[in-house]
Amino acid sequence: MNTLIFLDLETTGTRTTRDRITEVAAIKVVDGHEVDRFVSLVDPGEPIPAHISRLTGIDASLVAGAPRFEALADELFAWLQDACLVAHNARFDYGFLRNEFERAGRRFTAPTLCTLKLSRRLAPHERQHNLDALLERHALSGYSRHRAEGDARAMLALWQHWQAEHGSEHIDALCVAQRRQASLPTHLDPAALRALPARPGVYLFYGHNRLPLYVGKSVNLRARVLSHFSADRHSEREMRLVQQIQDIDWQETAGDLGAQLLEARLVKTLMPIMNRQLRRRGRLVSWQWPAQQQAPSLVSGDALDGRASCALYGLFRHPRDARLALKQIAENHALCPRRLGLEHGKGACFAHQLGRCAGACCGKESPHQHDARAREALERLRVQHWPWPGRVAFGEHHPGGMQQWHLVDHWCYLGSVSDLSAASLAALAQQTPQFDVDTYKILGRFIGGDSHRLEVQPLD
């Protein structure tokens, strides 16, 4: 760690995969002595937002005539070699550099040190660790803030102050410890990860004031959580997530089924802002077609509890989606939209005039033949019938000793218990069964393909 490069970038925004660099400043320090510097404005090739210009003073007129990053790439790549990059929130600057070099056709990697993380280790009792707060706390002034060279020089001055105050050996030891750790979120205490088990379960990321950010599941909690912190430099979504994480929690499960069921429930309960899937609970609709009825009809979510007296076809979050699905089936199988209740009128339907209906609407196909073809076409959407007369407990057993029973009533997940004692069952009996399409799909996968890994205990 004899050669350090104190680096700062100004950019058009915070998205490392989409926004661009507008200024780069790097100060090379060897054995504590400044030996060289690299400073340049950069034409980002895109507009600079007004609020960014107000903050940095860098606008279109200032970067006019400046080189594009690809023109600087070869020189800067060589200049940065064989050194450790030091930056405040190093994840941000390093992510931008990697992506800019990748666009220029180069694969850039370098060891990094984060002065923000270092400050947290040196002064864990302090709440503020942004660069402005640190400069004020240590009475360091005279640096042009929010410009790349000014911020890089401020970091170097801060580093030198820390070495004088705490001693070079202590600073070096903290740097070695930081380098050995995974690239953790800046605001997350490393101690929060030490107890993470390599076992199945669900993990929860929290932001400021315990705001739920993300819920995930895995058969190996430790490996999955740490994988978030290595993917962020190439994913805008992961970068935004990691930048906000301030705390983490987890719940172990006995296996994969328990993890999936718990994840689906927690996402709908907590509504984490970064979960795109599993959040929508809404009322579902489905097609139902009793034998005595001429055409299928839509039924609401009240019938979607596995107890329906006749078959249901498809699970849809909106009646519009259900009608579109039925319309597509009609087109694919030359079925009559009027006979199916999708169109009103007399005589030949519009689809027949276009050659897309076999003619049940005008006597060219018998109603019986049409309906038989329609029911057969609908089979691919059939909602799986609940195979048991009532509640069932699915048992999962982890080799490490944990056991769980997942109670389900006609596809409705009631909860999980460690044993099937009367007290445990009585507690879950208070739960109101509620059909959830994600739970239905999870259970369908396990019952259909992975049931050999489960112990099944009917309760009714």
C-alpha cells in the first residue's frame, strides 16, 4: 500500500451504469509524498442536469471542447495502475470508473479504500461522516468543494490529519482490515453480518429509520446477502439498493419451501420499496364454466380458495387481463367470441368475417362441437385442484436439526410451526385463509415436482 491515489469524480448523476463522468481528479502519493496528479474535465456526451450544475458549477459551456472519456481512457488506465484508490464512498467512484472503462473497451480493476468507512471505524460515536462534516470536525478548510480536485485534496488532507492524530500504524491496520472485508454498504455496520448463517431463510434490508428496502430468500443466507455487495457496480438497481442499506435482519427456515412462503408473505406485509415482484395482493379473478352454462363467466377472488365446486381457469389481477387471455385463446383456436360472451350481436361475428371463427355464430359449427373445443383449449389455464379434503401440514427438515411444518388450507398459507402440537395448531387456526397467487404458484411447484422432499400430514 505504498502507492495511494486519492480520487474524486464529478458526474451527471448517481446511476453508475447510465450517468457519465464530467470531471476526474487523481493525486498520486508514494510513501506519504505527493508525486503526481491527473486532473481533467470530461465531455459526458449528454446534457448535465441543472441541479448538478448548480452544485458543482460544471455546465455545458465548461465541458465544451473537453475530451470524451474514451479519449482519456488509455492514459488514465496506465496512470492508475499498481495503486490503491482512495475515495470518499469509494463504491460510487469505483463503479463509475469501471463502467466508463468498460464502454471504452477496457476491463478496469483496482484495490480500493473508503475514507467514509474509515471515518466510521475511527469515530463510531459520531453520526455524520460526509466529507463536509469531517472537514469541519477536524478544522480543515480552503478546499473547493464539489469539484474533483478540491475534494481529492480535501481527502488527502484528511488522511494526513488522521495519520498524525491516530498514528500511521493504526491507520494501516484499519485499512488492512477494510481490504479483507467484503465490499459492504457504506452505512452498514460490518458486525451486522457476522452472524449470518449459511442456511435457508429470508433476509431483510432496512434503510434510514428502519424503512424496509428489500426482502429476499435463499437456501444460503450468507452467500446470497454478500452477493448483493459484489453485483452493485454493474447494476443500477443493486447500486441504489446498496447505497441505502443501514441495517439487516433475517429469519432462518428449515428449507426452501419455508423461505419462499415467508418471503411472499413479508413482501406483501412490509411492502419494501425495492421489491418489484410479489408485492401486489389485489383481488384476483378467474374464468368459471359450469356444465349447464353457455359461456364462461368471471368469478372474483372469493372463489379462489381451492373449494370451488367446478374448475377455474386462469388467475388474473384484472378482468381486462382475463378477457384478453380468453380473446387470444379464441383467436388461436378459431373459437367464436360471441359464443364465448366476448361480443354481442346477431348473425356472423366479426371474427368469422375475417376468417378467424369456425362459425358457431352462424350455424357452420354446432354449439356442442364449439364448446367442446373451447373447453379443451381452456384446459391449459386450469387452476390446479387442491388434492386434499382440508388442511395439510408440509414438513421440512434441515440436516442441521431445524424442523418446520407449513400449514396450508386449500392453497392458503396459514403459517409455520416447529411442531404439530395442539397449542401450535390452535394458534394458526385463528388465521383467516386468504388465497394468494404467488403462494399458489410456490406450492404448485413443490407439490408437482419436489413433494418427495416434503413430509405431508393431512390435518382434516
